[in-house]
Amino acid sequence: MTFAGTSGDESLLIMTVSGKPGSGTSTLVDLLSKNRGLNSVNGGDIFRQEAQRRKLSVEDFSRLCKEDLEVDRSLDDTLKQMISSTNGPSIVESRLSGWWAYLARIDCLRIWIEVSDEERALRIQSREGGNFDDVLESSQRRNSDDMERYQELYGINLEDMSPYNMIIDADNLDALEVLEIVQRELED
């Protein structure tokens, strides 16, 4: 698979990776970065770092972003600049990175990883601990908050998969199986 962003003033972005929290996007990006020697930016890390800087939980920071849209816009503007930059990362992971690349008409692989609410809650619980029902409820609430915010801010419906040229149903796949699917696509 070849992409336009290889010379001149075009973006050098090779792919975006998106999915709901707990879907495995960060793990996939880490594996791709290590296996292919690509640089990457993780929007979730940027979000979590800003939440931590403000001494807020991710859930509380998500609510703040909903209440103060300029906070969210600022984070998204940072990612949009990275996606379009000639010296930006090869991989950008965030909930909206596929949308940003699509809207900017950047020729790249735009991946969405689809995972059920229950499986995402199990993965989050495994990573962070806690009671399954509480993790599930918190995850669903965060997703609902995010969907409302993106609709209000940008008119983006996160359930619209049209920007993505690769959708992976990862409910029954482990991280290496997802990596293998993406590696095969990159080699075509």
C-alpha cells in the first residue's frame, strides 16, 4: 500500500488509529511503532497528561471538556497540526484522528478498531482494576460524553464509519492478531 505523503510539502502520515477507549488502539500503535520503526503520537496520552496536569480523573476531565469546549478544541487543534505537518508523526492515534485525516484529504490508512462495550470494560478493568460493573458504566458514560461533545464541537457522529478505510472487529482478537491484520494491509 502506498500513500501520497512521501515528498514535498505533504504530510508524512502513514496511518491513523481510532477506536473507543479500551479498544486496543494504544497497544496497536505501540506494536506498530516498535515493529516498523515508526514515530507516533497518542491522543489519549495527550488527553491523560492534560487531565493529570489539572489534577482531574479522565472522566472528570472529559466532563470539563464538554463544559469548556475551548479546552477540547485546543487539544484537537494540536492533533490536527501534527496530522498535517510535513515533519509530523507517521502514526496518530486518537478518537478523531481518522476524521481529521479524512477531512484534510490526507491519503493514509485510517483504521477504526471496533470492540464491544463489555470487552472494552474487561480490558480497562484488566489494565486499571476496579469492579467490572463500575468500569463498564464509567466507560459507557465517557463514550456518551465524548460523542455528544464531538457532535456539538464539530458536527461529527462517531458512529459514522465513512472516513475509515479499514475497520477491524477486535472483540475476539488479541493484540498480535490485530497487528497481523494491519501489517498485511500495509504490505499489500
